[in-house]
Amino acid sequence: MNRQGFGVATDCIHPDDLSALRRFIEQAVAAAGGEYVAFTGHDSIRGTFLETLALSPEFMQACRTIYRHGTGRTPPTVPFYQVLRCLSGKTGERHAFFFHYDSYVITALVPVIMPTEGKRGDLMMLPNTRRIRTTYFRNLVDKILLDNKVTQVALRRLISWGYLRPTRVRMRPGNVYFFWGYRSVHANEPCDHDKTRATALFHYANPHAGSRLRGVARGTPAP
Ligand SMILES: O=C(O)CCC(=O)C(=O)O
Ligand SMILES: [Fe+2]
């Protein structure tokens, strides 16, 4: 994660768990008329393998250990923030090539369905382009500088002209990919319209969870 941008645990998800998840996703995409769907939080994925994984002590321990070694800090006792993203159809494209920093220090990415031909929807990243900011305000400045049309278009052009060479991660279902989501500019490439690309994300440890400014900005006072 520090050197090449990401770490990978290979062949650690059972094929039966993957097939059950694929069926769940295929039904959800069909119900959405073949278009983009996302599930945020744990309620909507209850009873699936993604719930099992989020509650797995070994998986949490792996993230806590990575956190401790990578940051030198004590890992917080917090649940994952989980998202299941299913890109499909024309709307999937709108969710591609959006470069961002995650709000959480570690991102564990579980590819569930990945196209193997055409535009596959690889993960593109510029690893470790910032440190963990001490204040939410400084983090917000980074986000504003990145989440705007000028920067987004500039990044896409610099990449397509070859001036910026992002790390491209071709993901394989069965593996789990770890990276410093908070510290790394990243986005996924689009995939072909007639294909589905589904990834489950497990985000761990928001450094600004207790920030008062974050509470005000989101309209929810921090506890
Ligand atoms: O689906 C992916 O490959 C990455 C998604 C991502 O970066 C995110 O949801 O924060
Ligand atoms: Fe992300």
C-alpha cells in the first residue's frame, strides 16, 4: 500500500459466496431496469455475504492491523462504512472517472462482478498523494480543490495524454484489495454499457468523525 499503492489478499473469498452475491446483484440490477444501483449501509445487504464479511472479526482485525502499522495510531473501535456499487447501463458511466479522496483511512475493495473484456472498469489511482490531515477544514480544502469540473477534466486529460500515469488495478473477484483511500486520489474507469461491474467497499476509520465543523457541514452535530 505504501510502495505500489495497493495490497491484495488473493483467493480469500469462497466461490459459493461470490456466486450467491452475484445472484443478489443481478436481481437488483434487473429491478433497476439494467441501470446503476448502490446500497449504502448494512440494512440493505442484510443476509448476504457482505454482512458476514463486515461482521467477521478476522477481516476487522486485518484492517486494524494495517491501520496500526500504517499510521502508528491506535485503531478506533468503529464499524465499517459499507457500500455496494453496481455499475450498469448508461447511468453507470456517470459514476465513472470521478476522482476523489475517501473520507476513511483504509478502503478494502471486494470486486464481485468485473467485466473481463472491453472496457473493464479498472481502478485508477494516484497513490498516497496526501497525508492524513489534522483538521477537517484542511481535508475540506483538499476536497474542494479536487471535486470540481476544472480539476476533474484536467486529471482526465493529463491521464489520457500520458502526462500522469496512474496505477491501474485490474481486479479479480475472489481477491480483496486494500489501499489508503483517504490519502489516494482514485476513480474507476467506465465499463461497457451492456456489462455489470459490481464492487463492495468497506471503509474503515474516519479521522474527522468527531469534528464539529464536519457536523455543521453535514447538518448533523458531532456527538
Ligand atoms: O468501485 C470502485 O472501484 C471504487 C469506488 C470508490 O472509490 C468509492 O466508492 O469510494
Ligand atoms: Fe473511493
